[in-house]
Amino acid sequence: MKKIILLAALIAFVFSAFSQTVDLRRKIEVSGSAEQEVTPDIINVTVSLQEYMSGKTKITIDELENQLESAVKDAGIPKEDFTVNNLFSYNNYYQKKKSPDFLAAKQYRIRFHDLNKYNQIIAAVDAKGISSTNIDSYDYSKMPEVKRQVKIQALLAAKEKATYLLNSLGEKLGPVISINETETPIQNYFSPNMYSNTVMAYNKSESTSDIDFKKIKLSYQINAVFEISN
């Protein structure tokens, strides 16, 4: 008898637990998407300087660096946006002692908010001392705000879809049950290498028009589950 009572109690407990975990609400699951394009307003450019021989005179890295520092200052670039990126045997005493003709090099990183200042800076530095320039990276200063706006737009698109689908069946949309977001990798319509060539070519031209960076594309998808109102 005790075994029967225990078994009945166990069945009742399992049934009660099962009924509590099963969601019997009527639901609709939809997805909404949104995207937006922005133009980069932060461009990080690397400029590499290297000593060279002008006849028997060595144009030193210190001279070239002073020219670059002055040009950056005159262009109104803040100090924190101008840094040394790499040293190429600049302090290598052994190599300098072994080879007096050794030519040192340094690489700098400049953060531009206006890429047209690039020409102004490069033009003020001895062209023979510039070994290369390259766009290192790029970004948009208000990216968090844009991401938030796009996510909201995607969620509202999901809600709108759920609403008109239910209305077509004579049903009404209830409260949201769950929300999941899917972020598509940021799409850039250009590559740093491609635009490094553009920067160098632009420097050699006499054009004064603005450099037009193509857009960065942000895309989000929101999967949402809504209750169907009774």
C-alpha cells in the first residue's frame, strides 16, 4: 500500500513539474532586419621615414622627424593623434658602428579626421625621406550610436511584420516573449591596401577635391517571439 501511495505521489509530482515547464501560450516568431551606411571619419595613416644620402651628406632621421612633427602641428593634428609606430634599427648601436652608412628608419602613425590634411603634411616633408605611406585602419566616431539605431530599427521591423501577419488572420499582437539579435560582420566597400595606393596617388596629383571614402555598411537581424493575444 505504501508503495502505491509513493508511486501516486511521484506521478503527481512529475505531472505538476511538467505542466509548469510547458509554455502553452500561443506565439509567433518573426525576424526583422535593418542596415545603414556611414562614411569613416577616423582614418589612421602610417608614414615611414628613412635616412638617405644626399651626395656625401646624410639626411638624418632626426631632421626628417622634425619636419614631420612641424607639419603635423601646423595641420592642427593633436599630439595624441601623432605617435611613433615602429623603430627600424633606430637605436641599433652595433649596426651603426659596423656600417657608418647604415640608414635608420622610423614609422609614425597619424590619426586623421580630415584626410585632406594628408597632402598638407606630406608636402612639408622631404619627399626623398618618405619611404612609404599606408592606411592602417579606419572607423566611425559615432559607431555605438549608429549600431543602437540600426538594432532598434530591426526590432521595430520584426514587430511590424508580426503585427500585419496576425492582422491578416484576425489576431492581435501580444507582449514580446524573447528577443535575439544577429550581427552581420561590418562590410567595408574598400580595403586598406587599395586606399593606401589611392592616398599615395592623390599626393602626387594636383587635385584639390575632397577624397571620398566609400561607406561602411552595418547590418543587423533581430529574431523576436511575441505572444498572440487572446
